Amino acid sequence: MGILDHQMVENMRKTALLFPGQGTQYVGMGKDFYTHFNEAREIFNQATDTLGFDIAKLCFDGKQEELNKTSVCQPAILVTSMAILEVLRKNSSILIKTSLAAAGLSLGEYTAHVSAASMTFVDAVKLVYKRGMFMQEACNTNHGGMVSIIGLEDEKVEQICAEIRPLGIICTANYNSPGQVVISGEKTTLEKAAILAKERGARMVVPLKVDGAFHSDLMSPASSKLSRELEATPFSKPNIPVVANIHARYVTEPDEIKVSLAKQLNSPVRWHQSICMLIKDGFNQFYEIGPGKSLSGIMKRIDATQEIRNIDTLEAFENIIKSN
């Protein structure tokens, strides 16, 4: 491919930034960026000053059990993702400037808003730390869980939840990809739903290793507390549209952003629908920025023809730089 042909292909690409959520954390995440780039160190140091504890030490040298705590992993993932994004901004500005939308899975939606300048990084760190604490409190008060149902259509999973609901709290929590829906609720209802899902042809039924019933009514107390924090936080119109998890549509006004982030805690995450909307709008190049490769894996199940590149390590970053 000649230089002109390569430029034409680049001009035809429409890029969106994607940010991961809880569950992607691992000890050592972000360390190579912290070691090699001042801008990454500044992000970690700023977060440490804001939180009052050494978030870098927890990310790089802490124990996995400590990092897995909801109130710890949420700011840790956001900070790691933002450190990588800052390195990209300083060293591959073309990639950032040509990105025309952002989306994040659950917690990742906050990172998406920081990337779009809807809120400041410091405000996001404060919010997600409190979000994690509120969610942990709700988990401790109302014990629940989550189960991934693989191999059934969305409608069949929704029907199972509807049939079980008279017995207790249960709902669809994450629409990840075709044939993969996570349900959330009280443990007894989840057990009954899991049996029903197997009977109706689910290929796999996998209980998730999470503290509680995220994105269900059991998170309503956390949602109420978070709503008050969001109201007190200044938001701006985003520089680029951000896709909201709750309805898989763009949010562009400060008030609707606050409402969407509060509702997100006790509403389903419509990730599959969000990605489909971006594809429908012509987005055909995606960058997953942050720890892990979960969103890249989900993308392959949604539409394997889409180009998605994960930027998780220094090696991945250097490969991106070389190719741009």
C-alpha cells in the first residue's frame, strides 16, 4: 500500500475510545507506563493526593485480594486507564484528536467522561472512590450475586427473570454480546434462574466472583447516595459524545450525564447495544484503553470484522505508535 493509499484508509476510519470496568484489575497494571513516562506518574500522584492513600503502590505491589475490593479497584482502574490516555495524548496526539466518541463499561463510563472533558480527573477519582464505597455498603447490607448466562437470546433470559421475579429481586444486569447476558439479584433467585436457564438450553451458566448484585435494585441505596454526590459535582458538555450504559445513546448535556451515571448503578449495562450503535454510526476503529483485554474479547463476539486494539502495556503502546 502506497503512502497516499494508506492516508486514504486512515481518513476513512472513524475512531472511538473504549474504557474497561471493574473486574479487569491485576497487580502490576500501569507500572510500565509509570516507570517510563512523567505524565503517567503525574496522574498516579494526583490520584494519591486526592484519595489520601498510595494508589500506585496498591496497583503495582499490593495483594490481589486488596486490589479486588470494590472501593479500591474502581479508582485504581480509572487511574490506570487515565495514565495510559495521558501518555497517548502526549505521544500520539493524532489518535486522540481523531477520536470522535467514547464509551466505557460501567465504571469505565466515568473514564470516558474524563476523556471527553465532561468532568475533571480529580472529580472523577473522588466520585468513583465514593461509588465503590456506596456499592460495597449496599453489598454488605443486601447480599446478592451475579451469574453469566451464555448461549441464550436476550429475550429468553429476560423471560426467565420475569418468571422468577415474584420470588425475589432478579434482573438482567449486563448485555455484553450476542448470547451473553449477566443476571443480578438475590442468591436464591439466581440459583432458580440458573436451573431454568440450563433447562432452556443455556450453553454455560457461570456465577461471577463479585461482592454483590451490581446493576440491580439491591444497588438502589448506593444509587441514591451517588446521586447526591453527582449533583454536587460540576459537569460540562463533553468535547465528543459519550455513550451512556443505561440506554445506549449519546449524552451531551451535564444534567443528563448526572442522571445517567446515577441510574447506571441499578440499571442494566447495555454494552452490546452501545457498540452496535457506534458501528451503525460508522465507527470502524476502536481503542480499548486500560487494564485487560475484556472489551476486545467482547467486540469479537459482537462483530469480529471490527478493528479493535487494546492499549494495556508499554509494548502495545509502542506498537500503536509504530503503526500510526
